[in-house]
Amino acid sequence: MTYEEQIERLISISKKKPLLPESFVPWDVPVLQSESFLPDELISLHGLPEFDQLTPYQKREVSRHELVQVMYSYAWSESLLCLFLNRYILSLKTRQVEYRFLIRELIEEFRHQEMFAQAIEKLEGTALTPGRLQKIIAKFTVSMLPHDITFMCCLAIEMLADRYGDIVRKSPNIYPVVKKLLDLHGIEEARHILYTKLMLEKYTSKAGFIKRTVYSYTILLNIYFFRSFYVKEQIYQWSGIQNSRSIYKKASRNYKKNFGHSCLEDIIGFVTEIKGFNWATRWAWRVFLKASI
Ligand SMILES: [Fe+2]
Ligand SMILES: [Fe+2]
């Protein structure tokens, strides 16, 4: 299949099989006491002795707040992506296949943002929003950086969301609203990821050592940046856990290790594919993301 044919196929699936969050997600299903929001392996304290000392209520509360953080950070990254894509499509012609695909992607990403916001409300969550510096960095990234770098940033977050969502939705006993929402997101993100990889091939196939190093660091920094939204001291206070400051420090270190182990597989696969691991990057992936490479 040619590049155009592959993208035409993605457009056609998006049009013929649209997944609407309002009908696809069973919003009215109440949450049962036996259901959880996150599998244990994704809870920040998992693996620490403190995890076993949590009451079932505290464990559930931590998982609820941490899932809210994850969903908020995806919705925020999607808003940024939309900002970038709206600017990017101005440079395309309306009959171009990229233009037509990106319009579909924008439609889907707007629906995702609404869906995540609704889910946060359903979970009665309060998202802890990014700080001033994080907002400045994010805005700079989507408005000033070259297109290939920005697409690489988007791809990093989409692959991360995809992997994380896969772990949650394939776990037993997850609250059905969360599971279905992640099913929907997984299906649509798979198309976005495929498109972004295809279009980036134009850049990665002819990239030399320096460009591959830049791409590798772009992905690394994005993952590092977004990982920082997941574990927050406030969550332990909200969940009624004593010594939240010291718990936060331990959990933060612990989560980095767990995250490196559970969430990086697909991303490492992609960076390997584009030959992004070399003497200049490999150490940083090990040190900053605890990647086993
Ligand atoms: Fe999305
Ligand atoms: Fe996406």
C-alpha cells in the first residue's frame, strides 16, 4: 500500500466507524466497592512497604486521584496538540490526504478532551494543573519548534497514553466507565500513532546521527515532563495518609522505577527502530527514565 492509500484507509475507518464517547462509554454505571480505578502496579506506592499498610479506602482514593491526574494530563496534551495541528493544517491544501486525516484527528482529539473532562467529573476528581513554567515550556513547544520535532513530541505522549491505557483496560475489576473510555481512546490513538509514524518516516529515514540524537532526547524529555504530573503530594493528603511529604518523596522515586519497568516498552521499540539509542542518549534514558536498555 502506498503512503496515500494507507492514510485514506485511516480516514475511511474514522468516518465509517466513529466512536462517540456519549454512547460508547456507559456513563450511568455506578462504581462498585469491588472495582478499582487503576491496577496496583500503576499506583505510585506499589512495591513499597507503605503500600501494604494502606487501608482499602486509602488505596482506592490514591488510585482515583492518580487516574484523574493521568486523564487530566492527556486532555491537556491533547489541547496542546490541537493548538499545533490547527496551525499546521493552515500550511496544507484541503484536498491533501494529510489535511483530511488531520481534520479527523482534530475531531477525535476534541472528543477525547470532552470525554476525559467528563470522566474526571464522574470520578469527582480535582486535577492538579501544571505550574507556570510547565505551561510556558508546553506553549513554546507547540508554537515555535519545527514540525518534525513537534510531531515527535505528540507521538511520545500518544505512545505513552496508549501503553498506560492498555495496562489499565486489560486489568481485571476496573470500573467500566474507565475501561470503556480507555478502549475508545486506545482504538483512535492507534490510528493517530500509525499516521504520525508514517509521516515521520520522511524525516527519520534520512536522519543522521545528530538528528536521531535530537529525536531521542525529544521523546525522552516529553516522557520525563509528563511523568511528573502523575505523582503529587496533595494526593496522599486527600487520601488521609500520614506524613504525606515523606511518603511523596519515597513514592516519587518508587514510581520512576515502576514506570520505567511497565510503561516504556513500545516507546523503546520505536526509538530503537529510528536508531535513537547511541552513546549520547543511552545513558540519559537509563538515568532519567530508568529504562532497561
Ligand atoms: Fe487522544
Ligand atoms: Fe491522538
